[in-house]
Amino acid sequence: MNASEIQQLLSAAITDADHIAVEGDGGKFNVTVVHSSFETMRPVAKQQFIYGPLQAHISSGAIHAVSMRTLTPEEWRKMKLFG
């Protein structure tokens, strides 16, 4: 799998995300998702939200590692402003 394929999977599953970005290769990927529902989710629920659409590929070994950044729209706005 490549980053583009993972981004397509996430975009198809999380249609109302404000932003989805995927980087990486060789089975190791960094995922950033901005979604308003993260405001009320605990960290484990956020991870499950992202892992859900990827689970079959994780189980098959096509994806070995996923590092994720789950941000609310406000957190994303601040990150873009302040780095």
C-alpha cells in the first residue's frame, strides 16, 4: 500500500473530515485527520475511528505501523498559525 491508497480509504470512510493527510511508505505511515467529532472523543476512540477503515490492511500486513495526529478544527487552525 502507498500513502495515496490509504488517503483514499480514509477519505471514503470519513467523508465529513475537514482534512486528511497521509505520508510514508514501506508499510509505515503518518496520518493526520481533522474532524469536529474529536472534540468529544477520548484518545482511544480517536484511534479506533482511524484504524477502522484500515483494519483489513493492517491484518493482512500491508500496513505495519500507523502514527496518527487527530485534531479538532480549532487545534488544526492553531497548529497552522503557530506551527
